[in-house]
Amino acid sequence: MALIEAGSSGSSSAIQKRSVRIAGHPTSISLEDAFWEALREIAAVRKLRLSELVEEIDSRRGSQNLSSAIRVYVLGSYRGGQRDN
């Protein structure tokens, strides 16, 4: 997986809102481009669809905001803590 450098270009900090299906329901998630790219990379490594990975993160997040939970998951993955969980 390629490491995405924070602030490497103005586009990596642009927030993108995307719709993802969780348990059959569309859910809007707002993340920076760099996090969307990293999330797609993690899903590919784990041979999951993006929606499957988001569902997994959602099921573990408790009361944490979904966008925040995704950012924490991505950070943990790049630190080696969650990639294969």
C-alpha cells in the first residue's frame, strides 16, 4: 500500500461526500480525498468491496461518528494495527 502524505497536494484535503450502502440503506459519508483513496486501497488489499469495509467499520464504531471512525481505522491500518482485522 502506498503511503499518502498529508498535505502533499491541495486535492488530498478536499472533502468529498459519497453515498455508501450500509445494511441496504444509503448513507452519506464526508471524507477527505486522501482518506477515500486509502480506504479503497485497504479494501482492495483485503479483497472487499468498499461498502463491505465501511459496514465492518460501522459495526465496530459504537457511538463514534462514522466519518471519524473511518479516519481512525485508516490511520490504524497504515500503522499496521487493523489492516487484516
